[in-house]
Amino acid sequence: MHVRAALIAALAVAGVSGCSVEAVKPWQKGTLARSEMNIEGAKPETRFDEHIYTSREAAAGGASVGGGGCGCN
Amino acid sequence: MKAIVWRQIAAAWFACLSGIASALDAGNQAPSFDIAGRGGDVKLADYRGKLVYVDFWASWCGPCKRSFPWMNQLQARFGQQGLQVVAVNLDAKRQDADQFLSTTPAEFVVGFNPNATVALAYGVKGMPSSVLVGPDGRVLFVHAGFLDSDKARLEEEISRNLPK
Amino acid sequence: MQLKAGRDGDDRNDSAGRAILMAALALPGLIGVAGAAHADSAPEQGSISLNYLDYRDWQPGLDRIKVHTPAIDVLAPVAGVWAVQASLVSDIISGASPRYHTAISGASSMSDHRVAEDVGLTRYFPQGTINAGFAHSGENDYQSRAFSFGGSLSTEDKNTTGHAGIGVSNDTINPVNQVVNDAKKHTLELMLGVTQILTQNDIVQADLGHVIEQGYLSDPYKFLDNRPDERSRNTLLLRWNHHFEGSDGTGRFSYRYYTDTWEIRAHTFAFEYVQPFSQGWTVTPSARYYTQSAASFYFDPDYDPNYGPPVPLGYVFGSVSSPDQRLSAFGAATLGLKVEKAVARDVQISFKFEQYEQRCDWRLFGSGSPGLAPLYARVLQLGIVKTW
């Protein structure tokens, strides 16, 4: 129930705000091309941090798909 | 209430997705431009009668960096037969472009268009983009991106349309 | 009483680790190493990255788990439209873990070595990508094999990209204490997401995840740990990167909402700020706050006066239960600092330090599970990346 509301909100924000301002042109993507602007972080660092958190907390994942089951329970 | 929200979201998305810049088609007159260069102004009109390869680039664009040595070769190989490469820079800051050129030499004409008016006029869709303009000023060919596999086809288009 | 053979289930497997690897493969353009390309086209450069993790955790009166992990990652573009990625990770784990709650007496000690490999392939098309990957992880009591497949599609201006992915894994568990033999666990993961470029300085992404796990889900090294044989999880992850023109720094914000069929609900807030300096230096402070509710079958350390610990009051033999601290209600905070330096053309080194603390009274939206000692962890990461 909450997830659905949050999804609608996320889509609405993404859709509406993306259109209410001028769409970003191809030549304006210099800053977006910087590595720190990539939504995913550096793979090795993300892997280490996520492994630690899934081993010590119940929540897992969210950013990814396909990894094995959790021996971390 | 809910139905209204969904319709508004859908309308916003549709408006977003369909708001694409109008493309330049082959056969249209290539829009003229007059921009600053490395030594004097760069005007498209000055190259009437030549086959002009207009390339849009920026310092942060990886494929652009790869295309420069190839464009140097083009200019060297086909310059005598009437080809002129004109690379239009779209960096907001001139120093970024100068930095790029100091490590990646350009042996062809370079113009600077920081407010991107030429890119808008040409409906640039990706970085880099290139437009082949015939000796009569008409657009022959529009291409976005730069893959190694594109080189052969681009060279063929160019050699087919050389004025001499 | 020290049980040499027993060990904590925590580090047996890298599901989330592999999940992230798969994500790295499933989500296009996920490279993050120096000089990497944006999501919509193949990377311009290849890279090789060597990393080392040094992890240590403890609670008052007991040093717990130590992990040393060297890892190597390689990325190579091929023919301008493919990217191949491969990693090799070696976890050297040792230490002690409570057999129930945070009880120091009877904590089992162990040492283990886990090796994990993964490979992935991405194909770039003008308006989208397709990817596939495989991962394997092996250690003395746990084997895992996973496959993933996914793709993305962008609008013509590439400001909006939708992506989807599916992952399947099969694990085999053979604990050294033999409470089960050749136990199986199957996992199916589904993900759907959208990335939106809002301005020249803003990019956001929303991801919905659904995971179904079936099979042996208990921790064989904990007393009275008998979990359901099924678990479904749902996540909503929202991320936003904002570049500040004034400072030339970038803020990276994320929020994750998590819920599962074991009645655990969790919220994760994370933030980091990337600040470049002259001479190729970059400093990135980071902070993370996490809170979770307890699993429905988690029991507090209220022990039966006749049987004594770990048997809880009113325990019914054979019922679903767990005394695992990780399924209790608590809050946790992390503070971190990363320093990076470009040392040569195309070579960058990095050093990251993080401090983590987990406490029942740091829980938000409810009370934490009583009677558990706080958990502390210290993380060091060293890395070097070379691009070509």
C-alpha cells in the first residue's frame, strides 16, 4: 500500500518535473558525464559496503538483481 | 481524484516524451552560422562550393576525442579535393575547449559556440553529431555518435560527394 | 565452551554483494571507475581495479568477526558496442559470533575462505542495452550460482531511461556442524526502474525490487534458529545526485524502503558529498542511518527459568523462531570519509574509512529489541584503478 503510493509519487516527480523544466540537451550533459554523477557508485566500493550491510542487517538489495540467496539470512 | 492524478501524470509523460527537437533532413538548406574561431570568425557561407563536414563536439565527450585523429586524416586526405572539416565546439566554458585542444590537436577549422545556437539550429541529437553539407549548401547526411564501425560509411559518403 | 567448527552464517555468502555485481551488470553504464562513460553508450576506456577491504566488528567484551578481502575488477569495451566485466573476490574471514542474541559465552569461533567470481556482458544499442551475467561463490559450507538478465530503453533525447532485470540463484548449504545436509535455497529477483535527467546538475532514479526466496533460510550456527522456508521482500530505492556549481561538489542522496513477509520493515537514509580539490584530490564524507523492525518470529532474551538460555519463555519445540541479532529491532549509523588522488595520467588511488554502530535504542518508528549489546564495526578500504 505504502509502496504503491511511493511509486506513484516517484513516477509523478520524475515525469512532471522532467517536463516542466526545459529538457536537457545533448551538449549540456558535461556535468552529468562526471563519474560522481553516475547514480550507481564505484562497483568495488558498492560491493564491499552492501556485503557488510546485508551481513549485519535484515534489509538487503534494492539497487540490483541477480545475486545469489543470502547466506546472511 | 485518483483518475485525475493518473491522467495528469500520463499527460506530463507524453508531453515529455514527444517534445523532441526537430531534426534536420537531407535536402534542407544547412542553417548558416557566424561564430568565433581560433583566428578570426568561422562562417559557413565562406565554404560555399566546398563539401563541408560540420562536427559538433565538447571537451567532456569521449567519442569526440576519438574522432579528432580521424577528422585530421579526413582533412589531410580530402582537403585538396574540396573537403573542409568545421568542428563546432559547444562547451559553456572556452577554457575547457582550449584544454582539450592542447592535448588533442585539430588540423581543421574549429569554431566556438558556447550558447549552442548553432546546435539548436541543426537539431543536434547526440554528442558528437556530424552534418555533411554539399557545395550548394544543402544537407546531405546527418549522423550522431562516433563508433569505429561508422568510419567506413562516413568516408564513403564523403568521397562520393567531393566537388572535385 | 568454544566450538571450533561452528561459525557464523554472516559471511558465508555474498548474496547482496553478488546482487550488486549483477546490478552492476544489469544496469548499463554502471562503471564508476575513472574515465567511465555515461550510461547510454559503451565505456570509452577499459579499466582494472584492485581493492582491499579490512573489516572488523566487536561488541563490548567480545571481538567478533574480522574479514580481509582482496578483489580485482576488470572492465573492457569491445568493438565500441560491447562491455565485458569480470571480478574476482577472496574473503578471508575469522573470528567469533554469538550463538544466540549477543551472548558472549558459547560464542562459536571460526575461520573460512570464500572465493567469488562473476562475469557480465553488456550490449549497447542506439536507444538501449541488453545485459547478461553469471556469478559463483564458494566456501567450505556454501556454494552459490546465479544468473542475471536485463535491459534498458531510453527516450530519443536519452533523458529518461527505463530498465528491468531478473536474477535467479541456486545455493547449496552444507554447514560444518551438519544440522542439515545439502540444503537448498532458491532465489528469484525482479527489478524495475527509471532514471530521469532533471537538469544539467540533477539526475534521479527510482527502483522497485521484488525478491522471492525459498528453501533453507535458517542460520545453522545459531541455537533455536528455525525460520520459515519462504521469504518475499520488496524494496523501493530512490536516489538523487545533485551537482553544486558553486563548490563544484556533488551531493548523492538515497532513501530505501524495505519490507518483507517476515514482518521486517526498514528505512535506509544515505548521503555523501564528493568534493574535488586541486592537484587531483577528492574528499568524500558520508553518512548513513538505518532502522529496522524485528522479524515476527524473533524472540527477546527472556529465557525460560527451567531450561535457561537460549530457550525463551513459553517456547514450543519445533516452532518458527530465531535469536539472531540481525532480525531484532534496532537503528544503526555509519560515518565515513574517503580520500582519492589521481597519481598519474589514468591512475587513481583511494582510501576509505567507515565507523558503524548498531544499537537497539537508535531505532526509529518504534522501540528497539531489548537486552542486546551494541555492535561496532570499523571498515577500511584501499583501492587503485588504472584506465586505458
